[in-house]
Amino acid sequence: MAAATIAALAFAAWLAVGRDTRPGLERAAELLDEPARFATGLQAGESLARAGQLLLDDARACRREHGSAVPCQARSSASAVAQVFAVAVLECSAPGRFEARTRLAAYLDEVAAADRAVPQPPAPPDC
């Protein structure tokens, strides 16, 4: 019984320490800064879909706290852009994947600074 309790506490501590609590916008931007995640079209698509989910979670948290404020709308937009890019890169060669990654990273910088208007979304890569 004591061993099970210790194991449960150790697992709970591992979860608490291992959970990344940074905002989704920051985590998505960091994900885009990892070139190895964009080595193939499939890896790039998975990475962009993950970024889109992080941004969606961040937008939802923002809306719970701030309602329909511009930063929340910008995060929602960024999530949608990331998801569109995730599909667009599946058939891209390396230059197209690089283009998608750099366009989305630049857009996330604009989103992070948005306080009065949602930035214009970038076009998907032309692969």
C-alpha cells in the first residue's frame, strides 16, 4: 500500500513538473524554431497542426479571461492559419516547408504584438 502511494505521488510530481504552462503562442513560436520538425512534409504538417492546437487552446484561454479582445481574436486567427498551413505543406519540398515555417513565424510575431487589430494572415506556401 505504501509503495502504491509513493508511486502515485511520484507520478503526480512528475506531471506537475513536466507540464509546460507557458502560453500557447510562445510554445507554438518555439516549435516553429525547430528545423528538424520540418524535415519532411508529414513532419511539417504534424508540427503545424500541433502549433494550431496550441494556438487554439491559447485563444480559448484568452477568451475566458478577456472575452472577444483583439489579442484573443488574433490567436484564433493564428490557429486557423496554422491548420491551413498544416495541410498545405504535406506535399511541399524543403523550400516550401521553409517558406511556410518562416511565414507563420513572422505572423506569430505580429499576433503577439496585436492590440488594436488582427494582423492580415499570410498566404499559404505555394508548393
